[in-house]
Amino acid sequence: MAAPAAPLSGRLTERLGDLLVQEGLLTREGLAKALKEQDANPGQRLGLIIVKMGLVPETAVVRLLARQFRMPAVDLSRFEADPRLLKLIPADLATKHTVLPLKRDGRSLTVAIADPTSMSVIDDLKFITRYDIIPVLAGEYSMRTAIEKHYEANETHIQSLLQDIAGEDDDVEVLENPEDTTDVNVLAAQVDEAPVVKLINAILVDAVTKGASDIHFECFEHELRVRYRIDGALVEVMKPPMKMRAALISRFKIMSSLNIAERRVPQDGRIKLKVGKKVVDFRVSSLPTLFGEKVVLRILDKGNLTLDLDKFGIEPRAERELMEAISNPYGMVLVTGPTGSGKTTTLYSALSKINTGDTNIMTAEDPVEYNLFGINQVQVRNEIGMTFAAALKAFLRQDPNVIMVGEIRDIETGGIAIKAALTGHMVMSTLHTNSAPETITRLLDMGLEPFNVASALNLILAQRLVRRVCPKCKVKYTPDAAELAGAKVKAETTLRDLRFTDEALMNAKAKASPEAAPFLANLSLDTTIGELPFFKGPGCDNCGGTGLKGRQGLYEVMFMTPTIKKAVMVNSDVQVLRETAIAEGMLTLRMDGWLKVLKGVTTLDQVIRETST
């Protein structure tokens, strides 16, 4: 049964009864009875009580409120709930505020509400759903009945998931770590009850099946929440019972060989899960929070590791320049971008291209995410002095050909990496900067000499990940002026204005999606934005109603030409470096994003969100 909703504002509660009396819909005696009933049930709204007591038809109450607040009213019996829309508003929020999503049209979402005075709820819904909210009025009694009916599936999600996994226990095996102790095994027996074990197994297997990259297990004051990160976005999947909190956290800790008695400090561990013939690693992190410990698991599924950059959408010229840079016997290649943008995957892909029997490849990583055959991988451990800089110094005594350093964080690591690149070694690493030109500035700000930076660098690659349009529900549409303004373009802006090259347009035509290809036949640099095809997904079962499925890389590749090296040596600022690189043929992240929009691969909204001008 749904929890009682919050009462209407005092202003409406006081006026509603009087309004009904003035309209001749309710007698004074009836109002007195309803107010007396409300005193006995203070959590219920007066309008709901009047309808439940049969004093006034609900349709009459709704018409009156709609007229008073100048809002459109709807009859919920004429709407069939769309499961895809229900996922946009969590069940607890729908119940608490008595709201129900009815219809989606582009970026607008029509939502039925029972309280016409609660405009703050509209702001909350806009923030949560990322849609423009169009509120319509509906009867509270009908609303509560519809919410209970349509969100009932969410309440039984855990039980159904447990039933699904019950028959799979024989195929799920936790490969215990060798560090397990007797004490841990004793504690494990305390949380080894079937419901706990099955629920944890269900969550882990379900996340892998759905292609999640992370699992978030979160504790709040009155509820638990489990969310998956799928294609870069967090999606709530279930709310386990609060009584299972301690047992679930302890089970996670035991599986990853953590100390279940220690709840005051963060801990890190790993789980190796065997499902049938497939083995998946989970990197586990626990963190004390106000109402319990938050557990986050990073899923390291080697079966999903793709080392083919072409499948991620790197442009042919950018890929050629990258391959040329890493094929040199010495020099430095840097990959930059925010956390979770695919930098490690790009480096692994590059290493796989040069991983031959006559090459000694050594990596220092924090942590080592995937074990790659033929590559000597070292785990950085700062607590014992095994830092990136210390690993680099040791590597130089190991006769390496190629060195990969997880991240250049300080001048010591940067200085050693530069020295290695200048003394006959190929060095690869990452930084956290927003663009390729800004990477130069970051290195110089660390204190590295411009001459050494210019001499050592072969190439800098900046990247982002954007979500792809769902291929099952992809449709063509025309963006409005506001959407184009967000991209800082107008309908009459040409591709020449966006500084595209003929080579980039040829590649766009050659690799366009089947839906976009027919529209690109006459594409030229003088084509305007208003003539371009744009695609989006209205949502379907394949994409969970989001219109997006899978991810795509955006790449900004700055090959260190003699002209760019000269600009670095005279300590040019970021804007000069960017303009020089574009003149030399570099596509910025935003330009590469426009190409992906042209090809029908992603949406303009995704490109705007992940890139700057």
C-alpha cells in the first residue's frame, strides 16, 4: 500500500471546502463531516476525503480546481501507462508527491499532479527527468490508485530477481582470494543465509548481463538503493529491505576479503566471480557514510574489452597519426580526458598494436584493470613507496622498449618520463586536462622545460565518450533554435564556418549510418546546419526508454608537427596552440562531435554536454 501523501498547502486546504460549498457541490454539514474525518486522519488531503466519503464526485472536484488554477485537467481512465515513462520518475517520488508521467513529446513530459500549488515538485521533476515538465491536473483518488497499480511491479522486483537467480546458483561461483583468513570464514557464516547470498549474486550477475560498468550500493536514513552505471549514466534498479543492510554490506566485504568489523575507514578489495564459464573481476570500494557504508563495485569484464579503436569511432586521419606516433622507437604519446572517458582503453588498444615478440612492454598502473598477455604490468602502491616515479626509475633498468605510465601527476614523474622519451624509449601516459593544447600548458606549469616537452612529444590525444542513438528507435528530426543556440550555431551556419575539411566530410559520407547516408550525398562545405540530418530516439524496449544505447568516442588528436613544436618552444598560450593545430588539420572535440552527429551516430545534445566550443 502506498504511503500517505503530503497534505496540500494550507491556503488550498482552507479554500477547497468553501469553494465546493459556494459552487453548490457540497453542503456545510458535509464539509463539517469531511473536516472531522481529516482531523482523525491528518495525513490525508481534504479533497481525497470528500471523494472517498462520496460527498462530491471526483470529476467535479478536479474541474473546480482546474478552473481556479487555470490548469488543464485529465481523465486518467483515458491514459494507458507507458512502462518506459514510469522509469523516468522513481516510485517513491511518485507516491510522495502524487505525480504520474503520462506522455512524452520531444523534450517535454506531461505529468499528472494532484496538488496544483506545489510548483517546487515541478522543478524537482525537471531536474530528475531532464525534461521540460507540462503539469496537468488529475483527481487524487484516481492518481493514488493508478500509482499503486502501475508501480506495483517495482515493489516485487527484488522477489522476481531472486526467483530468476534461484535456479542459477550452481553456475555462480565466487573464486575466493588466497588472503582469506579463518576469522573471515567464521564471520562469513553469519551472513551466509540464502536470501542474502542470492540477492548479492543476483545483483552482480544482473549488472554484468546489462553491460553495467559500476554498481553503487548506497545507504540512506530510511532506505537502501542499488544503481548501475550503464553507458555512463546511473540507473536505479532496486531498493532492498532496510533490515538486510548490515548483512548485505558484510557479504560484499567477505567476498572481497575486507575487514567486516572495520566500519570507520575506507577499504578496497576485489571479487572474482565465475558465472558459467565466464570469469569477471570486480574492484570493490567501501566508504563510511552518515547512515552506513557505501559500496561501489567497478566491473572489469575482459570479455567486453574492445581494443579496436575503429569500433569506437576514431577518424581515419586521427588513427593514422596515432599509429605513426606509437610506431616510433622513441618519444611520448599522451592521452587526456576526465575520469571514465576511456583513456585506459585507448592506451591498451595502442599497446596491443605494438605488442610483438621482439618488444619489451612495461606498464605502471593504479590499479591494473585488465591483465594483458605479453605485457609486464606493475601495480602502483603509494603506501609502500611504489609510486609512478619509483616504477619509472625501475623500468629504465629493465631494458624496456615501451613504457606505459598510468598518469603523470607531478614534476618528478613528468621529468623521468620526458628523460625516458628522449633517451630511446617509447613512453605512453595520461593526464587530466580538457583538451590536447591544454596538455602542453599543464606540462609547462609543472615546471618542465618547453624545449624538452617539444622534443619528446609525438602526439597528444584528448577524448570523451558520448552515448549513441538507439538503432532500434532512431528517427530523423529538426532541432529548434534553442537547441542550435546551445551549440552556438544558427540554421544558416555552414560547415565551412565550423572549419571542416573536405577530408573530414568524405569520411563522414563513407562511414555514415544507414539512416543518415541518403541525406549526405550532396554534402559540401557550403551545406548549412539547417540542411543537415539530425537523429534521436524517442525510446523503446531495447534502450529502456532512453533513446540511447551504447557509447561512442570523440577524439581530438594533435600530432606534433614542426610548426606546433616551434609554438611550444616559444611558450605560446593555449589559444595560439589550438589555432595552430587546427590549421595543421586537427579536429577539435566539438568538430569531431559534429561529424558523429552528421553520421547519425549520436545526438547534438550529447555533443554539447561533453564538449566545449
